[in-house]
Amino acid sequence: MQELLWSIAGMLVIAAAMLAPGWRLRRALGRPMPAGFTDILARNIPVYARIPEQLRQQLHRLVQQFLHQKKFIGCDGLDIDDEMRVTIAGQACLLLLNRPSRVYPGLDTVLIYPTAFLAPRNQVDAAGVVTETRQDLLGESWGDGRVVLAWDHVRRGSHDWTDGQNVVLHEFAHQLDSESGSNNGAPYLGSRESYRNWSQVLSRDFADLRADAIYHQQSVLDHYGATSPAEFFAVATETFFEKPYQMAERHPALFAEFGKYYRIDPREWQDAPVPASQPVEAGGYGQWR
């Protein structure tokens, strides 16, 4: 009898351990978002005020889940505060609106540096000799459940939502890409037909961007996207959210594929850009990934 009681007790402990995370998450989501957090979202996501109320409520819930489930670690002496946590969570969760995706299930930790950080790299020359180097980066998505970001460039991306360069959107697009099992520019799409259409459109536009990069031709897509299909998907994600009118005009099929994937139209959150015939100030900055 005593063995039976111990066995039942053990099963109850196991069941409680399995149910506890879900209960804690429901409890966290049941609380209203602090007013200070919505102020941060409004301040650091320039399109926040234009997002429809129903989508804003979605975003709040996604941000609360992100903050509940992910750890934030400051590097090089950086102290993490709510401004950093909510800004990063808010921009990352824009990619999840209207989609049946979980909140980055493969992600555990966000590492934040004050500015560009050094990452080890191995370079192999034509003779097969491997040389260890260190490269300055502004963001990186790792396959072990971590994303690394430079806070000064997160802030820069927060203040300019029209240049097509946003380190948070870029690195979290890589997280979505990896949900299909590999980081190859083809995130989980569901059906074989969806993959067929995606492959046809992205392969063509990726080849066009590579040609633009080789011949130094201007493109609405950052030339960094020409380095690999995975980087093309991440760069195109930045462009889709920050330069939707230009992308829809110059890459209509690509814009349509991203619209089907992300299930939103960011043009609804922005004014149309100034016509090209009027002078505009050039902007943008170098590669970060």
C-alpha cells in the first residue's frame, strides 16, 4: 500500500511539474500590460500608433509571452532595463502578428551588447588552411537558442523605420527561418504548393539581387541579402516591414509571397513615400550581420 501511495505521489509531482509552465504563462498573460510598457512600444516602434487596435492587442499578448519566457543578459557591463526588453520583444513580435506560430520556441536567451561585438570566425583559404579571426557584428542569430544584439543599433533601427535596416527584424527573421529545420531562406510554410511558389519567386529575386550587387546597381533590397538565401530572407523581411511601398512596386511577386507568409500589409501602417522626382536625403549604413 505504501509503495502505491509513493507511486501516486510521484506521478502527481511529475504532473504538477509538467503543468506548472502553462499555468504560470496563463497567469502572466492574464495580467494587463503595464502602461509604461505600452509607452515604450509607442516610442520605439514608429508604426505602433498606426497598427489597428486588434493587432495592437495581439502584439501586447505576444510581448508579454516573450518577456515571460525569454531571458535577457547584458554583456560588457550593460545593465538590462525595461526599455531594452520591451523594445526588442515588441519589434520581434511584429513578425508573429496574425500567424499561428508559437513565440520563437527555439529561443531561450537574448544577449545584448552596448555596441558592436566581436564574434569568432574561421576562414578557409584556397589551400584549405583555416585561420581564426574575429569580426565586428551588430547582431547574430545562433542555432543554440540565442540571439545577440548591439543595443545602440537596436535604438537606431527604432528611430528610423524607413531605411529598410533593422537588426531586430533581421535576426528574428533568422529565428523564423530555422523553424523549418534549417536556416536556408525557406521558413515553415505548410503546403508543398506554398514551397513551390516561394522557391520560384525567391530564387529569381535572389539571383537578381546578386547581379545588382556584382554590378553595383541600386536596389530596394540591401545587397547583403545577396550573400546567401538565408540572408536574403532576413533582408527581405526588413524591407517588407520598413519599405513596403518600394518593395511592392519593384518586387511585386516577392512582396505578395511575404504578405502571404506574414499575413499583414505594412503599407497600412505607413504613408506612401515621397515620389522619386522630389529630392530626398540619402540614408543607410553598412553591413551589420
